[in-house]
Amino acid sequence: MTAWPAPHAPAVSVCSVQRAASCGARFPTDSMTARPAFPSPEASGTTAPRAPSRLLRRAAFVIGAAVLGYGAFAIAFPAQVPAAIGTVVADWTGANPHPVVLQRPAAQPLSAVAQLGRALFADPSLSASGKQSCASCHSPDHAYGPPNALDVQPGGLAMTQQGYRPPPSLMYLYRQPNFSIGPDAGENDAAPSVAQQAASAAGVVKAQKVAGTSAAPQLVPQGGMFWDGRADTLQQQAFGPLLNPVEMANASVGDVARKLAQSSHRAQFEKLFGARVFDSPQLAVSEAMFAIARYQVEDPSFHPYNSKYDRWLEGRARLSQAELRGLRLFNDPDKANCAGCHLSKPGKDGLPPMFTDYQYEALGAPRNRQLAQNRNPAFYDLGVCGPFRDDLKDQTQYCGMFLTPTLRNAATRHVFFHNGVFHTLDQVMAFYNERSISPQKFYSRGADGKVDEYDDIPPKYRANVDVTDAPFDRKPGDKPAMTAQDIKDIEAFLGTLNDEPAR
């Protein structure tokens, strides 16, 4: 052992050797070894706990204060934290740690044409029954969708006929691209208008759609309005119900023009479109549809972008823990995979997400046996293939496909899918989660007692149904992609997509 050198003269201190560590007394040291001149208790063979030094206590205090201070800063200003810990901050605060600036249409007073369109939109006298307006099926109080939970809306000459499909929402249609069949372009690129190339798409295998990615280049139907995309413009969409026998049920364009000429709107028509506008029934009706379209484009209530999710994206709102979990499940390609079709991120141009890729899918919704048209066992609504459009009837690879709707304000609806077969989000989520693993819960049984999967599509077209994208990529007996709690969380998130009433 190395012997301690002879001690120097003791340093003056008010502390005893035993209390030196706690009160900070100083002792002389050997200048060569920097060891204390007096042996410590440990060196002398005794054992005693070493008290923490003042330096350690101060360091602990500083570190603790820094952590608390940074935590308070992160809570108050989550957007300022580094990207590396954004998820932690989101979990902690519910705020978006990386807010964006969303581009919205500028709010302007309605033009005179749009004001006329607003009046026409609410006028039931334009229907054959005199009881049905655009607003009857597209209620301003229900996100411009159906005002009730009926499978389809009534209409016709006496308002006793059943509609063919439930009305979709008219909100945000100003961003809907024209119908086309072309490369999967995603949300930020307009698909080319190449419907004539439909024939070349025969036999193309559908690429897998995964949340957060674009499908492989392929020819896919996309864009257009109505469930089958048969209208390209807001004018065409507005005109469709006027002559539909189970909706407004007018016999001809001439009938509609006569109603317009006899209405309280005549003076405004002549002021805006000329004194001779009614000389041509086609011109008068076209101008009326243009006015309704301008109303939908100009009135902020059709595209407010003021949901909680929009505000969260901008850093102006915080999601609850359930909503935040739901968002992550929504985007998770192995769980709900909703974002595979319902895109949840803002576009490159700063436009808010539309929660649709504008494309068409065959999901195999169960046949709705409450619809009058389905009483005929030979009738099938095949969407893109007909019966309400016939230009693609020979493109059988698209039979059974329907437009992917926006999920904005979906939580306010009481009827879902193209045939109105489901009426709650619980039912919709159960179908997504269990269609492939428990088909008996959703489909009827045939004469042989076997489950007739995808019973609203003829057997020869059932290969078009999506069985590759999660959660549809499972087999009977597999574990469902989502738990009951997962579904509750996703529904909580969907509630954040509801717009507030426009003011």
C-alpha cells in the first residue's frame, strides 16, 4: 500500500472531520496526489454513507428545472419543438407539433348569379310534384347531404317513389376532378381525360393501396360526380335530378324552362341573362344550372374547412387522446388503412386534405333488400358499368366500383354506401373490420346454405372486389385488424372532420 504523506498543519475550520462533507470544510491536500491529507473514514477501515455534494445537488436542480421548463414550453408552444420529439409532444399535448398553413377560398359576398342560384336551390316549384327542391335531399343543415336516415330519398310525381341511391354530400365538390380513366395520379396531380383509353385497361391487375403511398402506375377510374362519376361539372350534377323519374321527375327540359319562366325568379333571369333568355328553353335551363353551380362555388358553407382537424393541422386546436389514437390508426397501413383511399395529408399546394383520392373501389357492400329495385333478383347496380351510365358497360374490370366519397362530415350522416345499406359508423367499421374474416355477418346464404359473399355483385364480376388492401386482406379465422377500442378511437377521429356551421 502507498503510505499517506505526513500531514501539513491542520486547516482552520469550524467543522469537525466527521461533518466536513456536509458543511463544506476544507482540508489540506497533498499537492502531488491531490488526495486529502487526512484519511477518509473509508480509508481508515470504517464505513459511512457518502453525502451528496453540493455540486451534484445543484446539477440535479438545474436538470430538473430545465426539464420542467422545457415541458412547459412544449405545452405552450408545441410547434416550436424539434421534429425528432414531435410524436412525444403530440402524445403529451394533443397539439400538432408541425403545423401547416392551409389555403382556403377567399370569402366574398355572393355575386348576383350565385344569389339566384341560392334561391333556385331551395325552390320546390321546379319539381313535378312541387314539393322537392335541391335542398330536400341536400340539406344545408346536414352537410348538404340527406336530412334523415332513410336508405334512399322519396321522389317522383307524388313523392312516393323510392330513389335509386342515397344522395352524397355536395360539400367540397368544387375540387372534384373530371371523370377519367388513366394513371393513378394521387391527390396532387390531375388525371388526364382519357376515358377513351378504357379498353386498354382490360385485364390490368389492381395495385395495392397503402396509407401514405401512391399505388403503382395503372389505369384506374377517377373523378366525376354521382356515385358512378357520370357528371363532370356542377351544372351537369345539378341538372341530373330534374329529369330523373324518381327524383324531381320533370318530363323534359321544356317543362323545367316553363316552370322557371312562371316563377318569381323570371325578372332576375332577364336582368342577368337578357330579356330573351326564355326564347330558348335549353338556354334558360343551362343558365339556371350555371347559377346553382356558382352558388356552390361561391358560398363558403359548401367548403368552410373549419373542422377541428383543419384547425389541428394549423396548430390552432388540440386532439384528445382518443382522437389522436384514431388518427394514427386511420393512417396505419396495417390497421385501418383508411388513408389508403381517404387521403389525410394536405396537398403540395397547401390545400386542405379532401379525405378521398377521387378513385373508385369495389368493396362488396351487402345487397340492400329494402330497395324497390332490388326486388328484381336480376337487377344489379354496378356503378361505373351501369345501369345509369352505359359508356363503360363493356369494361367489366370496373363493374361493382363506386366513387370513394370524402369523409369530411361523414360522422354527421345517417346513411352510408351507394345502396344505403348501413346507417351508423359502427356498422360501417364492423363491415371493414370483419367482412373478410366473418362474411356470414353481412351476406345472405344461398339455396345450398353457403354464405353468398359479395351478394350485390354478379358472380362473374366478384373478382373485382378488393381483397388485397388492409383490412380486407384477411381470411376467415384470422384476427381482425382492429380492436373494439381501435374502432372507438377511429370514430372519435372521424368526428374531428365535421365542419362547424358557416357563419
